[in-house]
Amino acid sequence: MKVLILNGSPHVGGNTTIAVNEMVKVFESENVEVDMVQIGNMAIRGCIGCNTCGKTGKCVFDDAVNDIAARFEAADALVVASPVYYASANATLIACLDRLFYSSHFDKTMKVGASVVVARRGGCSATFDELNKYFTIAGMPLAPSQYWNSVHGNALGEAAQDAEGLQTMRVLARNMVFLMRSIALGKEKYDLPEQEVREWTHFIR
């Protein structure tokens, strides 16, 4: 089993790292391989809707996103972690996710997804909902925990004091491991759900 973690914080070793590292401890104890990428401090531009990826199978901007796509394809699960800015995720992370999910054409069905949000105080639930939409549009089941996947802290290192938040991270990681293993067994016995030919419509016809 392999988990890809995208850390959307621009601060290396910050509170978002403290949150995801709590998950990493569980993954490693369960012999799950972890691939972590810190993208919050990268220069990643947004999608321009050119649709070149529809012909080439990758984004026209050949940066970290195309590298991450290959790592995502090789993973059984994806964790997306972000600090909360103005009740939303880091803009660099959103730019990455927009391009990653739109330009990568491999089947993401039944890869387990989880989002993690870190804030001083408010905006966690809005950011949590924002990030989860990437998974649910791609056939990826969401892993649950004991609470919404949030950790609180403002100054560097304060997240380590949020005992409930860190416990939520550990429960989330254990549930992800269970889901990954269960899905692997289900695929072996039953294969993936039948895929229908996609119907593309919009609101005026």
C-alpha cells in the first residue's frame, strides 16, 4: 500500500506538517509507504482551460503537477493537507489540484481520499468541503475519522498542543489503511464497479 501526501503549506515544518506527520506515524507502523510532496512553496500556476491535456494526457505546463500525477497514479490513496487562508485552502494547492485532477486521465476510482485542514481558529469546515470535492468527482471514497479532519494552531508548533486534532489525524490514518486494504481485497474478488460511457450535458441542452 502507498499513500501520496500533498502538503499545501508554504512553511516547511509548520503546523500542517505536524498534522500530517501524525498520520505518517500510523502509516509507517502499518507498513504503508508514504510519498510526501511539499507544494505550498512551489511556483504552480493555475489551469488556463486550453484542453491540451485531452490530446497529450498531461498538462501543457510541464512542472511539478505532471510529476505529481505519475506519483498519484502509483498510489492507493491521496491525502491533501492545507493551512486555512480566508476560509479557503492555499491558492497554490488549489492551482495544483485543479490541474492535477483535470489533466491526469488515469482511473482514480476507489483510490482513498482524505483532506486535512489546519487553522488558527475558523474556516476549517469550509476548506474541508472545498478540498473534498476533488475526491468525490473522481470516484474516490472519502476516509472518515472521529471528527472533521482539522487541527488548530497559530504560531509555529502550536498544533502539537491540539490533542483532539492529532487524535483525529491518527484515527483518520488507521481508517485509511483499513479502507485501502478492504478495497484491494474487493478488487481482487469482485473487480472495480462497472463503468458507464460518460454522458456530457450542460444546462442549456
